[in-house]
Amino acid sequence: MVVLITTYIFYIYIYDIYIYLFLYIHVAKFFDLSPADVIEIDAVKVSLYSNLAMCYIKLKNFDHVIRYCTDAIELDPTNVKSHFRRSSAWEHKKEWEKSLIDAQRAAELVCSAGLAEDKMINQSVDRIKREMLKIKEKEKKMYGKAFS
């Protein structure tokens, strides 16, 4: 019952975010906005896309996570959360190379911004590298047996 209520709450939150996104996207079409207004609207859209991605992580819908994180990254390529969340989604889909690229990019962004190192990001990079190494070892054993 608790899971059902939690899921329902996430869907209500997602619906609210969709409404805000719709409004922000269409405001730019109907009004003459100054460059400062466009920057502000884009920042809000990045936040909304990132929040949508987080909701879909909780709902385990990783295709939507990737979609909304990509939208946020297109608007703000320096958004650490979006890179990290997309990396997490790729990891759940077992797309290790893509996951590693996004996790490393998130780590680079944290370092270049002068922020303290994020342990979760570093742990994620290490975990993905270990998983990729395991896969390579399995393939090596498989192909070694096939050709010997």
C-alpha cells in the first residue's frame, strides 16, 4: 500500500512538472524575452528536467531518465546532477561505456568547479570500471576457450 501511495505521489509531482515545463517552453514563443529572461527560463527548465529525471529514477523508468537528463544537459552542459543521474540510468541498463563517460564527466565538472570531491561520483566511476573489467575477463575466458 505504501509503495502504491508513493508511486501515486511521484506521478502527481511529474504531472505538475510537465505543466511548468509546458508553460516555460511556450512563454518564450509568445513573449519577447530579453537575453537575461531566456537565461533564467533555461535555468528553471534545467531544474525541472533534472527533477523529472529524479522522479523517473525512483519509478525505475530509465529510458525517461536518460531522455530528461539529456534535455537538461543540452541546456546546461555543466550540470553535474544530470550527468550523474544519466550515468546511473545507463548503469541500470548495463550500458557501461556510456555510464562511464557520464560519470567521468560529472567528476570532471565537480573538480573544475572547485567543489569538494563527491564520494558518490568517485564510487560510481570505480564501480563501473570494475564491472567493465569483469565483463572483459569473462569475454577473455570465453574467447580463450573458443580458440584454444
